[in-house]
Amino acid sequence: MFLGFLPYVIVIFIVTGLFILLVDAKMYKKAKQKKERKASLIFGWMNIALGLGLFLINWIYNHFIW
């Protein structure tokens, strides 16, 4: 079973995670907002982990199960 939108979702997760880490976290660091920076780091890494996890699950499914 092929879900046509899954590659787009994976890219969106990874790109938004990188954007959060590279832009938001630095902005909060300059403004010395520790809680907001910590939250943006957590959400950025969560987005990247979700994107990579979905990629890995999709790859395993397409190569070994389907």
C-alpha cells in the first residue's frame, strides 16, 4: 500500500524541525528566554525524530513487508 502524501509529510517534519532549531532556538537564546528556547529545542528535535522515524518505517515497510 502506497500513501502518496507520506514523502511530503516526512520532508515537512524534517524541514520544520531544522527551521525551529536554526531560527527559533537562536532567537530565544539572543533574547535570553530560557524556557522558550528549551521548548523550541524539544519540539525541533521531536520533528526531526518523527520525520526520520517515518522515513525508516516507510522504508522497512516498502522493502521487507510489501
